[in-house]
Amino acid sequence: MLPCVYRLQPVLALLFFTLFNLGENCPATCLCPDPHTVDCSGRGLTRLPDEIPLDVRRLLLADNWIPRIPSDFLVLYSDLVYLDLRNNSLSHIEPGTLSTSSRLVFLDLGCNNLTEIPKGTFGESRSLIKLRLGNNPYLSMVNEDAFMGLTSLRELELERNALSGLQVGALSQLPSLRVLRLEGNPWVCNCNFANLFTWLVENSHKLPNGIEGMECSLPTDGRRVPLSQLSQDSFRECQITLTLTDFLIIIFSGISVSVAAIMASFFLASTVHCFQRWSKGAKGDEEESEE
Ligand SMILES: *[C@@H]1O[C@H](CO)[C@@H](O)[C@H](O)[C@H]1NC(C)=O
Ligand SMILES: *[C@@H]1O[C@H](CO)[C@@H](O)[C@H](O)[C@H]1NC(C)=O
């Protein structure tokens, strides 16, 4: 029995050391189920925990009250592959924070308090495959270049935000996009929406329920209509776009009108002048005949 324990000693020591080390590297309030995962979900945290091991790959921070992420966070945790910040109090992301996330594959910022996604927020996050931004009730602005550089992104969630419109460029910049969620936004079907409508019809296979679940409100009376009841024809009035020829015609007719006006006034002035001279001449004649 005893020799056996002796032989096992190094193994036990190693095991103890590993466990001890893990315990030491794990933030006090969190769980670390495996060497690369730190789970701090639902711990009532009001800021990021200290002492997160630098080589963490999966960081679970959902259901807390975290209001901000330092802008160098992903520089520090450059091995992060999976970052879950769902249901926190993030109101904005400092520029550059996510642009260094070279390994990040999954990012959940759903159920926060974000108001806008500015240009180039995700920089060159070429590994990112799934991005969740839904259920941010004040998120009303997504820049046309918000998702620039996300060449691998397959799933994008923007459902139940406050979007009344979205520029098609934001979506057409995503070459790998397969699944897009946009339902539950207060879309307004005005002329700005026309391009998005066309894109959605052409890409309806990327929407989990097609355009079926989506509605927009009419700019005239605010009435909500399902997108499935609209057609390209609904936006017919928006298609009055000016071509170059139209422009040239407008400019040319403007110039012609001005030239005509100048000529007309010149003609009028000369006529008046002639008439005056003529009437003077006539008067002179009269005076002469009187003498
Ligand atoms: C969000 O987090 C809070 C705080 O932990 C929790 O009470 C609430 O149930 C969570 N909400 C959802 C939708 O999970
Ligand atoms: C979310 O943002 C709105 C306005 O932008 C603010 O009124 C509200 O207090 C914020 N909520 C939280 C939980 O930070």
C-alpha cells in the first residue's frame, strides 16, 4: 500500500499543483470549469472582475451590471475566442476596443443599452462568426461601415432594437452572412427604406422567417404593414432619380432662360431708347414747323 502511494506522489503533487493554480487564477466570484473558461455569469458584477487569467479563451459575463469594457481589454486578452456580455449595462463601446479582437469568434452584446454602432467598430475581426446585438432598446443608429472587415461573419442579430432604417451597405459588406435577424424593429417604410426592402426581398433566405415576421410603419399615418404586403411598386414614387442627362438639361435650360431674359431686356431697352429718340426727333420737327 505504502510504496504505491510513494509512486503516485509526483502525480498527486502535479494534480494538486494544477488544481491549486487553477483556483488561484480564477477570479474570486467566478467559476473556472476548465483551464480556458472563466464563468462569471449572474454574479451581480458592476465591473469586470480583476485577475482574469490572461490566457482565457471563453469568458462568460452574462447577466451582470457591467457598464463598460476598457478599450485595451482585447489587447490584454488576445486569446479570447468567446466573449459573452449579454444582459449587462453597456451603453457604448469605445472606439478601437473590438478592433484588435483577432481570434474572437463569438461575441454577444445582446440585451444591453447600446445606442449606436459607429463606423469600423469591429475593425478587422476577421475570425468573428457570430455577432449578437439584439434587444438593445435604444440602438437606433448602425453606421453604413459598422461591420466593415467582418469577412467571416455568418450570423448577425439586430432584432428588437430601435432601428427605423438601415443602410444596405452595412449588410452588403458581409460576404459570409448566412443568418440575419432584423425583426421587431420600428422600421419606417419611407424612401430610405426602399433599398433595404429590395435587399431583403433578394436575401430573404437569410432571414429566419423570411420577410414574414417583419413590419414597417407608413410615413403618412404610422399604420403598420407587414413587409410581405409590400412590393417594389409601393416605393415607385421614390424612383424619381436624376440622371446626368436630366442634370445637363436642367442646367442648359437654366442658361437658356437667363440668356433669353438678358436678350429680351436688351431688346426692350433698345426699343425704349429708339422710341425716345424718335419722339424727341418728332418734337424737333414740330418745333421747326411751328417756326
Ligand atoms: C439580466 O440580468 C439580471 C441581473 O443578473 C437578472 O436579474 C435578469 O433576470 C436577467 N435578464 C434576463 C432576460 O436574463
Ligand atoms: C439606458 O439608456 C437610457 C438612455 O440612453 C437611459 O435612460 C437608461 O437609464 C439606461 N439604462 C441603463 C440600465 O443603463
